Amino acid sequence: MKSPSTPGWTGPRAGSRMRATVLLVILCNALAMTAVAQEAKHQVPKPGTRSIDHTAARHPAAQKGTQTATGRERPSLAQDYCRAIRDAAREARHAVQLRQIDSLKKELDDRLVKIDRRVAELKEWFGRREEFSNSVSAQLVGIYAVMRPESASAQLTKMDETTAAAILSRLEARAASAILNDMPPDTAARLVTILSAAARREDDQTEAGTAAAKGGGGAAPLQDGRS
């Protein structure tokens, strides 16, 4: 039988030492697992906090390149929508304006056509009126030319002075003077004044036409003042 002091002895002291060693190893493992669990608990993000982008942390150059490429924040959805329909809205507005311009142009053309038609009608009406007036004047002149002076003067005195002066101006000088001689002096004086004014206007128009005809050969050439 071996002595207790020999290395191969397996008595009660050796068993106690073995159990203590095993318990120590188990305790160390338990402490290590507890420490790992606590560290993992501290790394879990709390509600309302931003999580760490491990990919960006591992590749900071990639994240920096994206920010440099964009240069600003991404626009909102409303801004994207407004930018997308901006060209379409501009084209639609231009189309509406063109339609309005075409409508106004058509309306203006229609009005111009109506105005031209009305002007043509008025010209035709004035032409007919002038022709009728000339024919009536010729008939009246013929009637007053064969009337007795006292009868003609009585009729012309009751007539509008402008019309009476126009009739007298178309009569022969002898017949007109006889009619004026039978008129009241004040009426005859007013008619003579009207006839004189009309004659002066005709003379002025004749002189102006003659001067224009003489000067129609062209203006005198300008002399060059340079020596």
C-alpha cells in the first residue's frame, strides 16, 4: 500500500482538490458567459434611437462618395411630383393661350369682315343719295329757272337758306338776280353772303390745285453747303 505522501496517492485530500478545481473552472465559465451577455445587452439600441450602420462604419468611403455625388438632401415626394408635371403644365398653359389667341383672331377677322361689308353698304348708299340729290337739284333748278321771279322768291324765302343759296348758285345770273330783287332785303343779304362764301371757297380750292400742279415737278434740289 502506498504512503499518502507519494504522488500517486488518491486519498480523500486528492478528491477534494479535484472537486475544487472543477468548481473553479465552472465558475470561471459562468462569469465569462455573464460578461458576454451583459455586453450584448448594452449594444442593443434603445427605442427611438438610430441604429448604427455597420456597413457604413466598415466602408466610410462609400458613404462619403454618395454624399458628394448628391450634394444635397433628396427632394420630397411633393417636389418630385411638381418637377415631373412642370413641363406638362407649361405645355398645357401654352396650348390654352394659343387657343385663346386663335379664338380672338377669328373673332377679330369676323368683325373686320362685317365692318368692310358695312363700309361698302354705306358707300353705295351715299353714292345713290348723291346721285338722287344731283338729279333733284337739277330738276329744282329747272323748275325755278322757268318760274316768275316773284313766285320763285316767295318759295325760296320759305326754304332753308343753304338750300336756297345752292339753287340760286346754279341758276343763270339774270334769273338769280331777278329772284333776289323780289326777296326781302335781309333775306337776300344773307343769301348773297352764303353765295360769296361758297365762291371764295371754290376760288381757294382752285388756286390750291393750280399751285399743287405747278409744284408737282419736284422740289428743288438741296444745295450742298460743303465747300
